[in-house]
Amino acid sequence: MSFGMMFLITMAFMFAILGFAATLYHFLSKALTAKDGLVIDTPEEALERDL
């Protein structure tokens, strides 16, 4: 296998891995916001809170 073909295959794998990581980061950052983790609710406030 030539060097050029190996380089293209390596770049394709890197693109796929980084693309998957970016997609995973996007959805996890939307689902797990940091400001929600800092809020301490009482049980009453937790029941009234809209998710």
C-alpha cells in the first residue's frame, strides 16, 4: 500500500473519530448544562420546576 493511500485512510479515520466526538460533545453539552448542577432546590421547588 502506498504512503498516499495510508495517509488518506488515516485522515478518514481521524475525521470520523473527531466528528463523532464533536457530535457527542454537542448533545451532551445540551443535555447536561453546568448551571443546573449548581442549583440546589428544596423538595418543593424541585416539584414545581419545569424540566
